[in-house]
Amino acid sequence: MLDESGREVVTSSSDLPLDSPELCSAEFRPSGDLRFAVNRGGSLVCYFRSPAQSVMPGDVTIDLAGQITRANTISFLGDNVWQANVLLDQPLAQETPVRLRLGEGEWSLTRGIS
């Protein structure tokens, strides 16, 4: 994976907590522009709490009603709160079950999309 400068980013999932993150919310945001192939289905935004010191997009696995995907972007919001974003090919239905995990850790509790 490359960072914003084009340099290879090395991460170690062994530094991630094995305890499940707390999935605070999962929100579907429909695409605002259907002319683009990327993000045509909209975005899934997951807010979660974890004491992890560093999390990369490849560290976050998201289960959408049995379909496993990885986060496209991840942001630290402060106070152990993180935001993971996934670009979707298809829109998601309200209350689609979502859960996530960090590295090889435990899965979070399942929440429905709001």
C-alpha cells in the first residue's frame, strides 16, 4: 500500500489489539454523482472505537451481510475513535447487518446500517 506521497507503507497487524472494536455506527451515503464508475453505489462509513495506536485501511475487515470487504480509507478522529470508509458498487438496504474487525482480532458486535 502507498501513502499520499507514493511511498510504500509497512504495517504490522501484530500491533493491533485482539479485542473486538466497538462499532459505534454504520452509515450508508448514496453517491452524489452517477457519472463516475468508482463509488457508483455510494459509501459505507463506519465509526468505531479502538485503543489501537495505528490502523491502516488494510487492517480493517468489514462484513456486510456475509460479504467481506476491506476499508478504502481510515481516519483517526481522536479519543480512540476511528472512521473507516468503503466505496460500494451497489447501494445498501437500510438495516443491512455490518460488523468489523482489526487484523486477526475478534469481530465487533453486529449493527444495522442507519
